[in-house]
Amino acid sequence: MGGGLVAALFIWFDPSVIVDAHIWPQWDVWMLPPFFLAALLATVDWCFPGIVLGVGVMFKGQLLMLGPVLALWPLLSGRYGALGRVVSGFVLATG
């Protein structure tokens, strides 16, 4: 499976999107664009995709449920440098 398909499946079956869409329906679904951009930047090995996700968390708090997914992605694929960039991006964005 390609990285884009995996990222799309993560957002399709994401519990925070399901809760936001079906339990508390709203017009402002702010969590989709930051996660899509962070997943895209993680697939092309951009520095600090966690910054995008950290800024998105400031708009919509349910995005915090996606943080471990984006951090586990490079860990399970064995890219420890990318894991450091994601985690340090979270720290920089929330700092």
C-alpha cells in the first residue's frame, strides 16, 4: 500500500473525526486540513511535520488524538531520525 492510501485510511477511520461528525455535528471541521498536510509532509520526508499538526491542535483539540499515529508512523517503519523530527515539531509548535 502506498503512503497516501495509508494516510487516507487513518483519517477515514479516525475516532476523532467519527465523534466530531456523528455525535456533535458541526460545520467547522478544522482537523482535516492540518492532518492531511502533516501526513503529506511526513510522506515526502519534510522537516518537522509535527509543527503543522501542533498548530492544528490549537484550532481543534480533537487533533491530539492523531498525534500518536503520526509519531508511530516513522517509529514502526524504522526511521528514527524522522521520529525525532516529528516529536521535536510537536514540542516547537506547542512551545
